Amino acid sequence: MRGLWKLTLMEAKLFLREPFAAFFTLAFPLMMLFIFGSIYGNEPTPFFNGRGSVDVSVPRYMAMIIASVGMLSIAITLSVYRERGVLRRYRATPLRPQTILTATVLVNFAMTSLGIVLLVIAAKIIYNLHFDGNPLAVLAGFVLACLSFFSLGFIIAGLAPTARVAQVVGMVIFYPMLFLSGAGFPREAFPETIRSLSKFLPLTHVVTLLEGLWFGDLWGSHLTEVVVLGGMLIAGVIVATRTFRWE
Amino acid sequence: MAPAITVENLRKVYGDLVAVDSVAFEVHEGEIFGMVGPNGAGKTTTIECIEGLRRPDGGNAQVLGMNPQRDGYELREHIGVQLQEATLPDRIKVWEALDLFAAFYRKSVDWHPLLEQLGLAEKHNASFGKLSGGQKQRLFIALALLNDPELIFLDELTTGLDPQARRAMWDLVRNIRQQGKTVFLTTHFMEEAERLCDRVAIIDHGKIVALDTPENLINSLGAENRVVFSLTGRLDEELLRAIPDVTRVEQVGERVVVYGQGDGLVSGVVNALGAGSVRFRDLHTEQPTLEDVFLALTGREMRD
């Protein structure tokens, strides 16, 4: 247990020292908030079905943070650790692989949460963010989304032969999905073709689930999203445990 | 006293390549045991099978009374490992690495004195990525000593280090042995094995071709000592051939090599040269080394 705790703490420090990861998780969502907040404000508008731009964007940016942590941060860190021999060094100690995986999940969950807390606080103070949902329901949706997207990161790290490949694959999936799912760009502006394509992207389901819960939907009305994300999680755990390699 | 390591018939195959072939040896408690051979001879595969990091295709290894495959996690509580190809995250600091790895063991020593011992005290707040090769190696030794292991493995410890850092590393290893620990090391530097190890196994193409103390290995060759000098005048070779210890004399240009055995070789040569008023310079002796042993056993030079 002491090993798990120390490893989690150390990985958290390393995460914050890594400019790329820290920027995308903590700073970039705030930048998006300030840029679009300063343009559109948070007044109710028919474009967003009578809601404010910031109110709608915050749960979507949450989805963006979750996806970037899972598909970029986890996939890249794990594959780099493997390629450079960090995992080899760990393996020469009594440390168990499940401890490394648990620490990775814990630290990335903590960093995602930190990014989201910063985002919500800033939106509340500056743009008077509205929240109509049940906090526990949103928290549960957030956990499910995190775990399913983290597992995607483990799959990429497990299947990619090199760190370079993991990085490219992560980015190639992440960036188009960021814009086509509605996480980084308002989906109300999508033409019909993009909208139908969007339905097949895993991140779209995170956006739909978190946005719905944020505005007071019940879990029961989002069974599709829950099934898709739950399925991804199960597949991810199976693939991740089978493809985990020390070197 | 039970041996620290017993290896019987160890075998590891990668595709068509037999990397380790019927390797067997024992490592005694408290000794520095070296496995030497060229790159690709099977040293790292052997050491990693013994550490439990690789699964052998055949044979047995018993390490501190444990089976490295079955009891791998328990074994690693008791051994220290320095790997040939391993690294740490660039941004981890020296003290953080020690603090982190100490937490991986049930029992660990205070790492502050280790920093002093290994000359890393000034670097305790430096990032791993900013350390020199020698400093990284010393940090890895510190990590390998954190659990106060009875047995420590050092795989190609001094590869990539300059001669000065290499010598400092040898002192460190002798120091570790002095604390009563057993050391198993691999190297492709024959000189390192000769200076550092109590016993040496020479491995080539996955097989152990010789195993003994460096002294016995060299003596077993029956190789001759050489006295080498350069002429500044003229030499009648018969003068040297008349010395009882001399077996043959070679002269190429002004360079003369006198081969022979016995303790009187050097004084015999010098006296004869003096008596014959032969003018010479740069006289020195060359003893056979492990390098010569390797050459004699395999018919090949060691290559880096």
C-alpha cells in the first residue's frame, strides 16, 4: 500500500512537471472558456435551446479533458515508460503490475478532476455558471466516462509497438473526435452528415451523457450512453490486462 | 554454507538462436562473481533468468534458496538489481527516486547515507535527466542497495563510463562486498573482470568455456611473460637466447620481444643487455591477461 501511495504521489508530481500534459488538462480548457466566454458570454440563446454558451460548454469541456487525459496522457506516458525502460526498472523490484496500473488510474483521475474543478470554479466566478442536475449523478457519469476513456488509453499503449506510434494513434483519434463529438466545437452548428457520423464516436456519448446529467436528466434516459461507455470499459480492461507488457 | 546462486543446465532460446546453452555454475556467499564475454554472448539473458525477469526454456536456478520464476516477488525483496537497459522518468529528482523505490520494499534502509556513500549528496535535488552517465549508474546502484540486499546483480555496470569513473565504480563494488554482500556482475571488459572478481566465468555463444579465479585462468594457459624493449644500438640475439628462462626472441625492426617463464626472466634480460653493453630504451614487461585466456579458449579476440 505504501508503494501504491508513493507511486501515485510521484506520478502526480511528474504529471504537473510535464508541460504538455499539464497544459491540456489544466490550462487549455480554461483558455477555451475565456475565449468563447468573452465572445458569447453566458446569456440564454435560442442557438443553445435557451441556455447560455458557458453553461452548455462546461460539461462538454469536461468530456474534452477526460478524452485528452485518457488518449494522450495515459497512452503516451505508459508507452514511453515501457520503451525507455522505466517499467523494466520497476519490474526489478517487488512492485506488482496491478499497483502500477492502479497508480496510473488514480493519478490521472485526480488530474482530470483537478482540471474540471478549475474549469467549474472559473466558470462560476466569471460567468455565473448554472447547474440544474444532481451532483451525485454527474459525479457517477464523470467516473464512468473517465474509466472508459482511460481504458482506451491503456488499449493504445498496450497495442502500439512503440511510444511514437502510441502518440500518433492517440492524436489521430483524439483531435478529429474532439471536434466531431461536440466536445470542442458546438454541435448545434454541425450539418446533418456530420451529426449522423458523430453518433458513432465514443466521445459523443460522453458529451451527451455529461450534458444531459448536468441539466437534470436521469440516468435512465441515457441508457445508450451508459451501455456504450460500460462496454468500452469492459473491453478496455480485458485488452489492457492481456496486452500489458513490461518491455 | 549454501551457495547464494546455483544454476544447472540453464537454457534459453530465441527463435533459432540458442542464447544460453546448458549453463551451470555456483556463486558463493560473499564473493564477487563475474560473467565475462563479448556482447551477445548470453550474459544478460543469464542474469535476467536468475533475477526472475526472464523465463528460461530449460534448467534450474536457485537463488538465496528460492526459485526465481515461482518466488519472483519474494526474491526481489532480497536482491538488488542494476539493469543494463533501464531508466527513470527524466523529471524525477534523485531524492524522489530513492524515496519512491524505498517504498516498494517491505524493509528498506535509510537512503540518506547511501547518497553520501555514492557521492550523490550534492545531486540529491537534481533531475534524473540532467545527471551524467556515471551519476545515473551510481543512482542505480543506490536503488539496488535500498533494500539492504544479500545479493546484488550488476549488469554491464561500467559500459559507457570513462576510465576514471570506471575505476571509481570498481571501488564501490569492492565496498559493497566488504559489507558482506554477494556480487554477481557481467562485463565485456576483461580488465574489469580480472581486477574486480574473485571468480570469473567466461561465456561465449551461450556457453561457459572456463570458470575459475582470474589468476588460475591465466596460469592455466601456461602463457609466457614477455620482456619488450627498443634497441638504440645493435644486438646479438644469442646473448638473450643463452639465458635459461628465455624460450624465444623476436626482433622486428628496433623492437625486441623476449618470451620466457620464471621469476628470473626480467633480471636475466637486463643483466645480459648490461653485460653485452647493448643500448636500449623503453624496457617493460607484459603479463598474459584474461584477454589472452579468451583468445586461447575461443580463437578470437574480444571485441567491444
